[in-house]
Amino acid sequence: MLLSSGERISMALLAMAIHSMGFEARSYTGPQAGMRTDSRYGSARIVEVEPTRVRGALDEGAIVIVAGFQGLNDDTQDITTLGRGGSDTTAVALASALDADVCEIYSDVDGIFTADPRVVPHARKLDTIGAEEMLELAANGAKVLYIRAVEFARRHGVLIHARSSFTATEGTYVLGEGMTDPANPREQPWKSRSSPGSPPISARPRSPSSACRTCPARPPRSSRSSRTPGRTST
């Protein structure tokens, strides 16, 4: 309970700030949002998401704030924490359960780079990267996205957009098998490195007019895991 209190305080304060601006906002803890986990405290795994209250609030036009990093174990009825990268994983799991077009994850950099731009000044930002390549980067220390979040997105067909909290610059799209680049929908669907003809890990050139201004189109259904809408299981 103590470890999950920081997120709970933050979500309540954010809801109050949004209310003060004249908008309807509702905050939910992980358990209230339907996050169900196993019983490994400190590194629990999400086993199911049933976001009934979140869906209802969204349908009513409210801004929904969900505390990440936490869930509930049904067997013990105790609060659990997800461990390192738990907030990213929560966001991806909710995006999957809500059948969202995209899951946007914000950090202090503009996207995924060929190296840490704070260390290597000439590092290039990638416009797109495959989920398998992103898993390798995360496993080898890249901290923009955490490995559990990327793996969850890959398994459940969630499109991740990694971008900056401080600018409106378009970031990097993490593409799973069969997904197309939202800014270049006419390109061939992404293939993993194990598939013939898979693209290299490199930045794809874009013209300024090709920047995505709205939520990107959903990947083909054939590339997404079959599941009951509004419910996700690992």
C-alpha cells in the first residue's frame, strides 16, 4: 500500500488541477481500473485487465487518470506493484483493453535514438522501429521504453508512439508484425527481422507534410491478437 501511494496522490492532485480548469476528470487506482495481477509483490505481472469503470467514464466524456505501477491480486485481495517500468506497462495494457488506436508514452527525449542523445550529440532519431529491435534495445539498457511494456505491446498488437513531454514534435512509432507506419500508410506492413525482406533499423525519411496530425489508423486486424473487446489477458 505504501509503495503505491505516490501514484495515488499524484492522480488525485492532477484530477483536482483539471477540475480547476473547468473540465470533468476522474481518477482511478490500478485496482479500480481493472488491473489484475499475480501475487509477486514488487514485480507483479498483469494477468487481466477489465477497465469497466474507465470505459464508462470515457463514454461520459470525462478525462480519465489511472494510477500506474499497481494492481490487485484476486487470490489475496492485496494491492500489488509492477516494479520497474510498471507505469509504461499499465499504459500499454489499458490501451490494449480499450482497443485504442495508439498508446503514447512520454519522456524527456523526442523519441527512440540510435544512441542516448544526452551522451552522443550526433545520435539520430528513428521515425519507426520494429518491436523486436526495441526489445533488444530495452534489454541492453535503453531507458526510453521498458522491456515489459514493449513485450506486452508486441503480444497484443498495440502501436506505441514514444515522444517528448516538452515539445509537439512527432516521436518514434514502435511497429509490431504487420503494422504500417501511421505517417506513411502506403508503405508495406512491417516485418520482423525473422521475416524475409524485413527493413533495417534506420530512420525513414519523411516530408514535413507527412507528419501525423491525428491519432494514427489502427493496424490491420490480422496483426492483432484476438480477444474480447474491453478485456485483456496475458
